[in-house]
Amino acid sequence: MRKLLLLSLLIPFQAFAMAPECPAYDNKRECMHSVDESYNNFLKEIEEEYKKNQQPELIQAANDVKHFEILACKRTCLN
């Protein structure tokens, strides 16, 4: 137990601040901003590329993906 305490004093606490699933972003806000940008770009692509009858299903799928990506940002990016 004493060794663990000594190690925790030697290792900077910033090492625990980022989860390995969030290495591309400095913080949670950047991760969520990236999700929003990707979502908006995807909606523009849907409007340009697909017919009107296919759009509602794709938009619903995009909403679901956005929801789970934001949850991933909230859960994995600790800072």
C-alpha cells in the first residue's frame, strides 16, 4: 500500500485526466464540438445526396449516432 501511495505522488495527476478513448481531443468540450460539426456536415450531405423519401430514416440514424457519440465524449473524456 505504501508503494502505491509513493507511486501516486510521483505520477502527475494529469496522467489520469485523459482516458485512452479520448486521445484526439484536449477536453470534453472539444470532443463534443467535433461531434456537432460532424453531425452538421452529415446533414448537409444527406440533403444534397439523397432523395426526400430516404432522408427521414438517415436523419434519425444520424441523431442516434450523435447521441451515442456525445455520451462517449461525456464518459471517456474525463477533463
